[in-house]
Amino acid sequence: MHFSQWLQYFQLNQNHFSYINWVEQSELTKEEKRKITKSLQQFQKGENSEGKNLYRFARLMKDESYLEAIKLFIKEEQTHAGVLGRFMRQERIPLIKKHWVDAVFRRIRTLATLENSVIILITAEIIAAVYYQALAVATKSSTLKSLCDQILRDEEKHIAFQSRALCVFYGKRSRFGKKYIRTFHSTLMTVTAILVWIHHKEVLAEKFSFFSYAKAVRAEYKQAALMITGKANTELLPTQLENKTA
């Protein structure tokens, strides 16, 4: 399954926010803060997960490299929540303890199989890969821009990593099963994208119209679908790992 490379990647990527130049004073204008507060609160909450159910499901893969990579993936997602939380505290934006959208997705993941749990995860990460582009241009804060840039780099790797796991499941399905899972994922992606636009329109509209947003989400989804179906590479190139040691 070649998850050993992904384990190495996550091991080398643990200090990926060490270059952030944190400041003591607020960087957001009053209007920027008003615009991004509710949206940022929800995404920060969504990044923060203990990952117990994902880890429990991951053990069924019976691949030690995958299991260890999942541990570090969960830790990386928690790091995203941590750095966003630090920025929010700097800006005196309250952290929220719960949100109904996050609660629904968490509930679905507890009832899912490993395959469905990863499909739900990758759907959220595809949305994140578009959302953080918009968040980066919604403010002039250099700190938030740097955080968004690094999270975007991480999310692209997360999509490839999750696609690798889904490719394993996809290869074991019948022709009908493959068609079913493609339809399920495409439908979930469409519904999620619409919900996110409704709830985060003010931030997303800083970079996208609804149609360009939908196009960007679809492009990310199509690339993931190519990897899941084995039509695009899901392995890390040696140079990508070498760059982490530089």
C-alpha cells in the first residue's frame, strides 16, 4: 500500500508552523473582524478533533505505517486548530465549543465505516482547500495569510493521503460498487459545497463568485477522484520528502 512514505512525510512535517512570525498586537480591522469571526470560529472548531473514531476504524486496515500516519495526520489537524486558536485569541475572537454543522459531521463519522469516514474527511478537506484561499484575501493580516498558506499546503497533502486510502477500497469494489461510491461521494460533495457557501458566503465572496467557487471545488474534487480511481499518482515523490529535510 506504500503508506510508509506518507508516514515519513508526516514525521518530517511536524514543525511546519515554526516559521510563523507571531505578533503581540491585533492585526484585524474592525470590519475584517466582523466579516470573518463566525466563519473562522466554525472552521477552527472543525479542525479540532480527537480522531478517536478515525483511529479505531484505521486499525482495521491492519497496516502499521497507515495507522501511525493517521496518528500524525490527526495531530496535524489539531495543530491547525491550535494555530488558528492562537490567532483568534490574539484578536480576541472567542473560540466556540460546538456548532451544529460540525456536530452533524462528527455524528455521521461515528456511524460510518473507515471508507465512508475517509470520504467525509476528504470532502471537508476539499472544501478547506478552497475556503482558506478566500480567507487569505479577506484580511490584510500577515499572520493570518501565513497561516492560510501553510494550511493550504497541508490540505493538498491531506487530500492525496486520504485519496491513497480510498484507492485501496475502490480497487476492491465491483463495477456497480465503484459507480455507487462515485455517485455517493459526488452527491456529498455537492451538498456540502452548497451548505458551506450559504454559511460562509461573506468570506468566500472575497475571492469567489458562487460559480467560480463551485468551479474551484469541482476542480479539487476531480483531482481527488483521479487519485481515488487510480488514474493519478497518490505517492509522494522522493524530492517532496527531500525538501522536508532541507
